[in-house]
Amino acid sequence: MRGADVTQERLFSYVTPEAFVPHAHPLRPIREIVNAALREMDATFAAMYAPTGRESIPPEQLLRGLLLQALYGLRSERLLCEQLGYNLLYRWFVGLDLESAPWDHSTYSKNRDRLIEHEVMRELFARVLDRAREAGLLSAEHFSVDGTLVRAWASHRSVVSKEGPPPPASGSPRNPEVNFKGQKRSNETHQSYTDPDSRLATKSSKAGAVPAYMGHVLTENRNGLVVDARLTQAGGSAEREAALEMLAELPGERRKTVGADKAYDTSDFVAGCRPLNVTPHVAQNTTNRASRIDERTTRHPGYTLSQIARKLIETVFGDAKQHGTLRQVKLRGLERVEMLFTLAATVVNLRRLPKLLELEASG
């Protein structure tokens, strides 16, 4: 029997967004971990808002939206809010029913400073990490560290002299063509007028310098989960300084090891690890000089294992840049970009945790 082509919408619907999400969808276990972490942050959310007045968009929904943006690599908050209007999977994850309209993208701009002031993203990262710690998924002794450049939302044309007139420009007033060829530019004499916190930096002598920040990650070697992440201004010693700060905050009195690449084979980093009760298992850099790591360290089998495990940290940056939002950030300022970097580290852990928890539960 042929069905009727009824184009008139029904007046009532008893279907929820969850009914459209497959039972085995990978977002389901991620949402459970996120919801448990958000429930533990209730006191923080209560302190963020006045006790009286007009009700705000629930901060839990705003944070789930940011997690979605990073999980699916949505290029902007405007696109995220547009997708929330018709994507049932996104509505279910965020917590919107079929009748509720999504918020305007400007809501994130209005609430971003509040999230930064109360270090909400840092706490969410810690709560998710606590779930892994409770399940015994974290190593307490063996770690890896590395850094990466995070391109700022600024162009070469925005980098001008701190003193004196800007270089000559031509073309459209809104998008001028600046001729800076033949000029020597450095962070001491020049800065970006669109993002003054960014610095000209490059990770290779064969690549040109770009306005960027430096992101730093510390992972444990058992499952490659991120245990600390922070963002700094780019600089020649920024990687090593941030690594020592993260290592100094690791809990426990037992001796630890840290694997790292050749950039960390320096006197200041090796010497800085010793008072922290950390053995530096860094790759030897013998280019034009002697390595700061000798056979007293390299002869141990643990050194070889650290060199193998440390390479897995590159997948953290790969996930965040290839599938996330860190290839080039869309925010300006150190605090705002640091929030994005912490969000990206949280998402990397959320991608990995469900499978690890499942394996742990199955024995």
C-alpha cells in the first residue's frame, strides 16, 4: 500500500534528540565523562554569576559547545551556533531540546572573560584528568615533554616597528599591501599591532618566522594522556622553561624520568631537572658540540624506552591541529589563546579516555 505524502507538520512530537543518536556513537561515553566533570564544578559555576537577575545560558551548555567545536574542528563559534540550530547530534550533546533555540554566537564573546577569570577550562581539564587517575591510567614516574608553535591570528603585515612610522602601504585601506622586504625585523624592535602578545617565531631554520605562541604539553608514558598543558609567548628558551615549571608541579617524591627531543639537550634544562628529582632522558644533540647527556644515562634500558615513548607526544599536537582548532587560532591575546590550548588538551584526553576505560573495565 502506498504511503501518503503528508507535508503538514505534526502539532506535537514525543521524540527527543537522544533518540536520533546511535547507541554506539563515540560521543556517548565522552558526554558521560564531561557531565560527571561538570557536576563537580557546580561551586565554580555558582561563583561566576550573581545570585539574582535574569537567568544566563547555562555555563555547562557553553562548555559542551566549546568541546564540540574542538572535537569536530568547527572553524568558528558562529558556525557552531548555526549547527546547533539543525544538527540533532550537537543539540543532544550540548543539552538542548527540540523546542529550545540555540544562543547567539556573541554569547561566547560576552562570557569568555568570565570563563578566563575563574579558570574554568583549567578546572575542566583537571576534572577529566581525575577520572583517568581514579581508573589507574596514569603513570606517576615516566613522562614526556614537548612544545609546538601555535599560529596567532595575525599576519606579517601587522608586524610593525615599536618606534617610528610603519612601513609604506598600498592598495585597499581595509587590507593594505605592506612592503617590508629588505627590513630586519625582530621581537625586540617589532610587534604585531593586531595581537601584541604574539611573537615572531619558527620551529625550523628552513621555515620563515610567523606571529605565534608556544604551546607546551607534558604527557605520561603509560597511555600518552596529557597531564599538564600551558601556553607562553614564543622564545628561544620558552620550551625548556615551561617544561621545568610543569615538572616541578608533579606530585610525589619518587624519582621520575622525562623524555624529550634534541631541543632540550642543554645545560640549563639538564641542570634544572636534577633538583626536581627528575632524570632527563633527552635525545642527544651532537651537532657541533658534545651532548649534555652521557653514558651514565644512555646506558640504561629505560632511556631507550623513554625515547620511544616520547614520540607519541606528537600525536597530541597532530590531533589538535589536524582535527581541532589549533592550526591557527581565531582569538587574540595570551589568556584567550591559552584557554583554547587547554581546551585542545582536554579534548585529546577525552578522545582517548573512553577506549582506555573500556579496556580497564574488561581486565
